[in-house]
Amino acid sequence: MLISEVFAADATSNASSIGASFASFIPLILIFVVFYFLIIRPNHKKLKEHRKIIDQIKRGDTVITSGGIIGEVNKVDEANAQFIIEIAPKVEVKVLKSAISEVLNKETQKVAAKPIEKGKIEKSDKKNKNQPPEEISSGDSVIPTLLTGLQKLEYRGYDSSGIAIINNEGEIEVKKSEGKVKRLYEVVDESKMSHSTVGIAHTRWATHGVPGLKNAHPIHTNNVVVAHNGIIENYNLLKKGLEERGMLFHTDTDTEIIPNMLTLYLDEGLSPVDSLFKCLNNLHGSFALVLLFAEYPDALFVAKRNLPLAIGYNCNTVFAASDSNALSAFVERISYLEDGDIAVIKSSGVSIYNNGTQVKRSIENSSPSDFLISKNGYPSFMLKEIFEQPRALNKTINQFYKQYKEVNKKLFSERSYITIVGCGSSYFAGLIAKYWLESVAQVRVYLEISSEFRYSNVKLEEGSIGLFISQSGETADTIEALRYAKSQKQTIISITNTFNSSIEKISDIVLHTLAGPEIGVASTKTFSAQLATLACFAVELGKIKGILGGERIKQLSSAINSIPEYVEHVLNVMQIQHISGSILEHNNVILIGRGSSYGVAMEGALKIKELSYINTIGIAAGEMKHGSIALIDSTVLVIAIIPYDSLFFKTLSNIQEIIARKGKVIAFSDKQGAPFLRGVCADVVQLPDTDNFISPIIYSVAMQFLAYYTAAKKGLDADCPRNLAKSVTVE
């Protein structure tokens, strides 16, 4: 397919030189043949062998999933291509057949099962400056389940990890490791950690103190151990007061003030719950906490303010975690705590308090299938998620038309402007949407960075519209910005990929993307799904406001519906892999674009820098001559996003200015634009011709592909880039 398409394009552009074109194409044929025999064919053979093994799995076999879960097959569900496996007594999870990475033979089972013994799932807590899970049950050791839970949360932070229990002697045992959870498995196995039915665990994204063993969570005194997600903003002042009272500190974290303060209150004779209430009243900031008290070995304590924390129920096991998606694989029912809640979890039940009064929280049915995570044969989650985009886009677009087409027409028809707020990739999605909304719906857009939005203290017009974008629905900066807008009596619309998120709960209108769980830290399918939703939203507003005529509405709707097909085409443009090698030859890369392509350039630069650690910046093409062109010399690579649109020749002029200064340019364009760029640029990647309205989505996928293969060729882990985390739940 690749060869046919390229040859056809060349042939139609110059029919008189077919022979020459074919001769010049021979190297591409050879590359494809080598690629097929070295990569595609061997992988196909491996997948075929893997499917054969999967088909032979039967009830009673012990299996390992690609996510590291080990369990015994209790049922084979052929209709849904799933196995139901038991990972601990009476604790079952559903796993896709394609998620099975290994079947253990009898001898292997004895070894592999040792560090993950089946046992009772205990209450476990996992919280980090990024995330903790907790569990409690009435059976064997909770440790295997805690470790499994940590692996599911690892994409939220992977600087260090740790686990804590209270042993039979009433002493707190803590084991920690630097780096990924895999190392913690080894530490726990080597240390012969005691069994317990209650425990907490944590995987950390560092905020205070270097990401080393010293500052890894859980953090403890002799009486209390805690795992913590969030930031204690007044910890310096509190620490000084505690030190004056003789308390010692052994870490550089803000978290350590919590167990020290609680220890003082316990020594004063307060109960754990009263100690917690008193402690939390002293804390400024947002947090989710899970704690164990040495004198109460059968109980798990949790508390939250402004950050997510959920409790899950399954048979005689209770879990808690700051990521409800991770819980869904373990529980049948789930409950979301509210701000100010403190919960005491025992095998006999859960008691929840708020402001000193016992309260009840609703319990909902959980959907275990929502978090069936597997690489499905891909070398990384990110690459798998890039290839999942056609399906994710199709689902998201169809959902918008079905559920959100009939919006409040009066609300939008009377407003001449919208404020869009987001961070990182979500901000760049808003940047692209700004061009769409202003051109298609004639709605003025004020674009704001979440972390800066509320600091201007500007008075917002009551009833005006604020559109907040967050993949996780838990981005701390965006939540705080939303709360500020809410205090100004704004009408809040949110776009998120996560149901029951904090942002959803405080929004007036929620537009869900249906990208499914995204494990790779760099946004791919969630970003393109955000853009698809925003494109639908822009067209709908244009129709409501009477800006678009019937023919144009039909044209734009057709273009939006064609997005999945065009994305599928981009995923087959193998030249992008080749281009990624050119980036590795440079230490400085600049991406340029005009109009909505400017947003693509910004997002593409972010993807390259966060995955490959190459200094990359995005610039509006017209701004190069206003200072940034001073950077250009023969060592700088420029990537131009230049579809053949009304701005094509202006951007081409900017490219000429760069080349005149010995800069190297690689252009991403289409069939119409490519002839003008060949012979001018060092290389041209030809993407499919599309309606200019949807081109940002198509070109963004190409940038994801480019960034991924650049990282892969450097030997880097694209799923877990350094210093980053999937959901940023601290300001």
C-alpha cells in the first residue's frame, strides 16, 4: 500500500519521467523489504505463536498479564475474549486474552508466585505526590495486592515507591526503593517482609526533596505511617514549630510534618480520628492521605481535601486509592469521598466523618473493564495508544453528536466570547480551538494558562462561559482556575477523559472524550480526542449563532466524520520514522506554523522535548523574524507545519528566510503543497489532503509519531519520560 501510493503520487506529478521516478524509488522499496523481513515478519510469527499459547489456556492455569498481575484462571469467557483470574482469595479481575503475556508452568509457578503469593487483599493505601492505593481485608498478606496496585498507578509517578504494614508485634514496617515498582518487588522479596491484612503503598513524583530513598513514601514515626498526595503549603512554618517542641525530621519532604504532628496529639491522649481532625485543621493546601497507626493494626485511616480519594469494595476486602481507574480492576463497588472527609476502614466496615459528624457517601457500581490495560503486543503503551486513535476519535465524535448536539442554544447564542483554560497539551488544544471558534463561530476566545489564570484578579462577567480542558479531570492548576471562575459566577464547561473526576463534579456542562485509559505519560489519543470534541463544539456554536450556512455545516460535518480515516492514513506514513533520525543529529529544534498550525507546532515541540530531552521550541512562523531567527545556523533543525491553505505561501516565505541563513528545514505538508517544498527543504513528509479545518488533528498525530520514534531511536522509555507524571495533582 505504501509503495503504490507513493508511486502514484510521483507518476501523476511527472508522467514523462516514470522510469526515473521508479529508479529513485528503489531505495524505498529496499527499505520496506528490509523492514518487512527484519521487523514485521518476525513480529507476526511471534504474535501467531502467542495466540496459539493463549488459545490453550484453561481453568486452573497461572498467568501473568502485561501489566504484571499474576493470578489463576477461574473462568474462560470466550464470548468477550476474556479470562477471569483470581489474584487473591475471593478477589477476581477480568483480563483481556490479548493482555496475557505469559503462562507459567508448574515449576515456574512455584518461583513466580513467591513474591506475589495469593492472599487476602488488605486495605492498602497508595499515595504519592502523585498517587496511593489502600486495601484492607480479612485474610492473608496484603502485600502482593499492594504491589499490583502500585504497578497500575506507576504511570502517575515513578521516582520512588514504598510499602508499609504493621506487623504482629505492633511495629511499623516500611520498605522503599528508588525508581520503578519493579525494584520494590525485589526489595520486599529480599527482606522477607511480615504478613499483614492492612497496608499502604505509594509511588512518588517528587515535589519536596530529591527523588531518592530518603524521601520516598510512606513516611513514619514509631506511632504513625503516612502516604501523601499533594502539597502542604505551610509546612516550613509548621516544621519550625514542631522542631521547637523536640520533634526530629529525617527527610526533606513536606509530608513528614503529618506523622510528627499526629504523634504529638496521640501523646496528648487524643484518638486517631481526633488527632487527624486537629492536624488537618493546621494544614494549608490540597492533599489526599492514607495512614496506619501502630496501636490500631486492624484499621486504615484516609483523609482528603481538594484531591481525589475513593474507597472500593469487593467481598471481604476494602480498598482506597487516589485513582479510581486503578481500583476498578479490583472492586465491584466504589465510593468517592468529599472534601474534609476522614474515613476509618476496618474489615467490619467503613466509617466516614466530616467536621466531627459521621456521614454517609453514596456507593456506585464499578466497571472493571474500564481499566483492562495491556500493550497488546506493542513495544510501549504510547505506540499502542497512537494506533488506537482512529477508534477513539470515532467514538468521541459519535458521542458528541448523540449526546451534546442539543446544547443550551440560548446560553451560547447570547455570548460573544469564551475563555479557554488549560495546562500543557490541553492548553495547546485550546490554542487550536481558538482559531476554530473565532473563524467558524465568530466567538472571541481568551486563552489562559491554568496556573496563571486566577492571579490577574480580573473581574469576570457574570454568566460568561469558561471552557476548562483536562485529560485527567484532576489537574490541580486547572481545578483551582475553575474554582476561581466559579466564584465569579461563570458558566463552566469542561472537557475531560475521566468520568467522575473532580472537574466534572464542579462543572455545569461536561463534554467527555472517549479515548479510554491512557497510560503513556505523553498525551496522544486523549489530545486528538480533545481536538475532535472542540471541532464538533465549534461547528455546533457556528450553527447556533447562525454564522454557518447549510452547505458549510454539511462540509465541516463531513470533514469531522472523516478524521478517523485520515488518521489511519497517517499511521501508515513510514517516512516519519525515517525523519526521526534527522532530529537526533541536532541539539536544538524549532517547530513553526501559522494559524491553527501554530498550535500543532507548539504541541509537537512539547512532545519532542518531553520524550527525547532535545531542546525544542514552537514558534509562530511569522514571529521568527522578530528575534528567534537569531538562533538559526547550520546546527539548528526547523520543522515546518505547512498544509496547503490560505497561509501556505506566507509560511513558505518564512522557510526561505531560514534556509537563507543556512538553517535545515523539514516540512510536513500535503499533495498540493509538497511540489513547492521539494528542492527547497531538506526533506518533505507528505500527509493526506484534508479539509483545512481538520488538518491540525492529522498533523498532530504525525508529530506524536515523530516524537515517539525519536525517543525510541535514542533508547528512551517513551511511556515514562524522566521527571514527568501523567496527572499533575499539585500546583
